[in-house]
Amino acid sequence: MFDYTDYIATRIHNTMAQDDSSIVHDTGPVQLDLHDEGYFLSSKKTIEIVDCNLRRVRVTIEMVEE
């Protein structure tokens, strides 16, 4: 089964980065869940977004195991 966290994270990142409202101030890169040695710990992705009040919001995309 495929894991679409990469696709979803990229879509969220691109949408927020192209937002032309006055609410989104900055959008950080998609961060991967990596071990210090560089290998994947999980498919979790995070994106940090800065709003117009310079407050940071972290968006997390991860698979929910059922």
C-alpha cells in the first residue's frame, strides 16, 4: 500500500506558500522525520508556517495506524 504523506505535505506547503492573503507571512520547508544519522524514522512530515502576527504554527502529516 502506498503512503501519500509526501504528496499531501507538498500540496499543503505549496498552497500556503502561494497564499496571497495577508494572513500567511512565511512557510517553511517540509521537514522529514529523520534519525540523526539520516535514515527515516517514519513517514511523518511537518511544515512550520508563520502568520501575520509572527506566531508559528506547525502542521503535522502522519499516517494513522488502525
